[in-house]
Amino acid sequence: KHLVMESKMSQGFLGITSDFNHSKRFSQIPFSNELVKTKAHELKGQVLSSVPNESFDINILHIASHVENDSLRPYRSTLFLNEQDSITLTELSGSRINPKLAILNGCQTGSGTYYQSEGTISFARAFYRMGAESVLMTLWSVDDKATADVLELFYREMKSGNDLDDALRNAKRA
């Protein structure tokens, strides 16, 4: 499907950034946070430091954070916004954000636990439950700068009119 960057929806872009400046547990992610802020400005969207309670119909939800996957209790997998604040996969599933594209910018954000009768329980499931048509995540540990660079190219490719698959493929090749 083709994602239209400028739409008639109430909100085109919602970015959520994290603050790990004083964290002993998590590394800082300055390049990803800066990318989210830049895209929010370019796309006339918003940047928040937490997941909002109110409803949002948006084209793109881009979250820059760290996650911890719980392989024994996958619904307790957690997305961290700073040292103290977090949201579990279950809580995120109940969010009233309705994105067309969800980007979870962090290490192993696409990992999950497979159950034969359920499928894979991961953050992707939460985003699809929120109404996302497409979800972009990683299955491995990623470098903050490299990830921000690839996502910047991905946004540029989308703006050029490429569909999501081609935009991601071209960004990764570059």
C-alpha cells in the first residue's frame, strides 16, 4: 500500500521520544530522538515524551525507545520511555492511537514469542491491534546512528512517492 505523507487525516505524524540521559540501565539514543523531532517538524506533527491517552488518527507513529522482551510472559514485554516510565505490550494494545504506519525505532523491537495457536506475540501485534496497516521494527540489536540514517533515507524514499516496501529496500541498499 502507498502511504500518503500529506493527508486529510487529523494528524499526519506523532513522534514519541525517550530520555535516557541519566540512565545507568539504558544507552542514550540521541540520533533516533533527533530524527523523530526533525520529522515531526517537517511533517507538521507532534512530539511527545509519553504515549497519549487521547485518540489520534495519524499516518505515522514513530517511537524511539528501548524495549525489553519477556519471552515467558510476552504480554509483559516493555517499551521504556525513560528510566522510570514504561508501557507494556498489553497497555500499548489498549492505546487509542490509530496509525497507518508504526515505526518502533530500537533494538530487537520485532522479537516475540511464538505460540502455535496464537502466532507471534510481539509489539507488532500491539500495533496491528491499534489499527496499523504496516509496522517497521527490527529483529536484532541496532546502532542508534545507523538506524537513524536508514530511517532518514526511508522517509526520503516515501516522500519521493515510493511505496513502503520499495522505500525500505532502497534505504537499506543506500
